[in-house]
Amino acid sequence: MKLPGRVPENGFYYHYKHDPNGAFYNYAYEVCGVGCHTEDDCRPEDANMVVYRPLYKEAPVYKAGKLFDLRPLEMWIGNVIKDGKTIQRFSKIVDPGIIEQLKANRKEMYEKD
């Protein structure tokens, strides 16, 4: 099993497609952890995956049955180029007010059943 050297903290993140002028929950996600592939012969880029879930109801995995998303760790912590600038693909949300709103959204979406 290949253990990663760096992992994201559990918590709330925005994807780079988040529109700060839109709803607070658009492209918002909760990281639940990082998993290690159980097979040694997997593709190296799939050895470690971030386990996360969307906090907006339009997300395909939510509509499919409240599933989790998986993304290769290196892709999660990697950068993208947007409007000619290099930025993080996901950025941790640190605003306490937004975090409280996302916690309420998570409860509404995942804990009411």
C-alpha cells in the first residue's frame, strides 16, 4: 500500500468553478478522508483517492443516491489554469459563517433521512 505524503484536511472546500457571486453552496464539497487502493497493481495515479461529497443538490452523485465522489489525490491537490492564471483546483473554506451554512446544508442533504 502506498501511503501519501500529503493529504487534504477533512473539511469544506470550493472547486475552482465556484462562483463567489452565486449561492454559497455552488461547487462546495466536504472532504471525508483519503483512501488507499487495496491492490498493489493499480495505476499509480489511482493509489490514493480523496473521498468527498457535494453540498449542492444539482450534483450528479447526489441525485444518483447520495453517493460519494472520488478523485485521485494528486488531481485534488493539483493546480489548474483559469483565465491565464495558475490556481488551486480545490481551496479550503475558512470563513466560519460559510462553514456554518455548509454544515446546515449537509444536515439538510444527508442527515434528514
